[in-house]
Amino acid sequence: MNAKAAAGAAGAVLLLVTACGGSSGSPAGGAAKQPSAAPEVEGFSRDGWKTNFDKHSVSLSEISSGGPRKDGIPPLDHPKFVGAAEASTWLKPAEPVIALTVGAESRAYPMQILIWHEIVNDTVGGVPVTVTFCPLCYTAIAFDRRAAGRILDFGTTGDLRKSDLVMYDRQTESWWQQAVGRAIVGDLTGTQLTILPAGIVSWAIFRTAHPDSTVLSRDTGFNRSYGLNPYSGYDSAGTQPFLFDGKPDGRLPPKEHVVTVSLGGEDVAYPYTVLKQRRVIRDRVGGKSIVVFYQAGTRSAMDAGSVADGFDLGASGVFMPEVDGRTLNFKATASDFVDAETGSHWNLLGQAVAGPRAGRQLDPVVHGDDFWFEWAAFKPATRIYR
């Protein structure tokens, strides 16, 4: 491990163990009894939980403490928002934000805030949503938080599985795997959240596309060093992930950035190293045609000591390449994407910004921007686009 990556691992330990709430206590024994199975050894504490640990879909031995206690990494339950002009006083143009559009409403959630809170419970376009980010896996996922006939509010357990955030809902205290949006422990075990189309893009890209939208405010009620990255140096492709006890899939470096898509029972990963060369990829996943866009100019949130100063990772968008029943073929220009059929220009968010199709929107495909090790741990049969 090089010095920069070692610093990132040390920063992860510092944040998880001290800055966000200290130790979660000593491990507790007494896992749920499984027929004809040896007792499980749990690496987390049950103290303070009302969770039904007798019901679970994964081995409890796979869950381990990340350091903080329950909500030691505090979610944002009453988020405040500001306009683009005010946000631009503290957001740099290339700084990464999570872009979410539901119905006619769009919002940006700066990574410089999510890196410290990991979960935002919000309502966008009239839909109750939870916007999440797991720094250790670089997974930014937005969910519709309506499930099991109720609206759920989510918090952080302080525990991890396969290095990925384990969330909990406050209504039943069931535990959920952030990477897949499914309850894995508790009364709601097996319940699946609906994943919403969202992506990580630069502040400049989001603001240009949605100039009248709102942005998560740094006025959170918590004292955090927003703008600083406590995991400095963690974004290093070939280094071992923190608190990951599995064997990384060796087809790609563990922390290679990949765009991920699951459709029709097929899982595909598009390495950023390939996307940077191609800029536009046309593919079929689960029998459906998709197009993947890539554009440079978005910083990595997990590289430098300042979120705004990370290396140029770039950003992606994934869409169905059809408008009014007509399939479009795209090529990249210096600043956007052009379809061969009409000559219309499209941005990274799938909006036609000039030409005969101006004002139209490509249908987004739910996709992820992940570290490879995490995606492969949950989707081992993934096809890698070469």
C-alpha cells in the first residue's frame, strides 16, 4: 500500500472509530439458531436494538462493527436546502454532487455533506426518498422509502457487511443492505426498496441543467468539516478495501470505478478506464438496448484532503436510446453528445439541449457508480464490458 492509500485507510479508521461516535461496544454472542448449523459469531453489538434478530436472510457472522454506534454517523432527517446561487459560494464547479430528479423536481446533494452523514431522509417531487452514500464503496443510491405499506425513515447502524453500509429503518428497526436496497435482518427481511435513477455528476453539470433547483444546505445542525475528505487517499484502484473480509474479484483492481447496470436478470459493469476512451457505449443488457455516456470534469470525492481537489474521475449517465419509438445512435463531441439521426445535442443527464429534439429527455436507466470490489461482492456473475 502506498503512503497516500495508507493515509486513506488511517482516515477511515479515524472517522469510523472516533469522529462519528466511538466504539460500538464489545461483540455480543447468541445469534439466531439455525437448524443443523454451528453457532454464528457476531462482530456487532445488539445493545440498544429492538431488532428481531431471529429473522435474517444472511449469516449474522457476515455483519461487523464499523466503529460508530447506532446513528453515530448522523443521518439528516430534516434537511434544509438553498438555491444554486448560494450553493455556488461554497461548491466548486467540478465538485461531485448526487443528482436526483423525481417528477418535475430536481435536487443536488453535495458529496462533501453526504460523506459525513451517509443518509438523507427527504421528499422530492412528492415522493418520500432516502438518498444514501457509502464512502467505503463509493455507492450513491437513492431509494423510494415507501415499503411494506408505510413510509420508512432510515438511519445508520454503524455496522458493515462486505464493507458496505448497513442501514436500519426506525419503524421496525430492520437492517437493510445499502448496496442492494433490501432488508437482511429483522421483521422486514426480504423487503426490497425501489431504487430511483440518480447519479454522481459535477456541480457545474447539475447547475447548468437545473439552474432553478435546490441544493442540500450545509446548515445541518451538526458540526462537521464540510468540504474536507476524512478518507484522504482512499480512492486508489489497486489497494485493499477497508473492513472487507472477502476475496476481491480479480478481474479488475478492487477499487476500480465502474458504472453498473442490472436489467432483465443480467448484471454488467463498465470500467471507467474503458469509458474514458470510448465516451459513448452502446450495449444490450437483459435484452434491452442502453447507451452509456461519459464526460470528464467531475472530481473524486475520496481522493484528496479536499473533496473539490480530487483527481478528475469524470461522470456517467445511462439511458434508453429511444425517443418517440425511434432508436438514436450517439457520438461524443468535445462537450456533449450528438445523435446521428437528427443532429440534436444532448448533455450528460440525457437532456436534448439543441437541435430538432431540444427539450426532450431520454428515459434514465437505474445505474450505479461503484468501486468494483463492492459490486462484484453482491453481483458475482457480472459481465464486464471490455
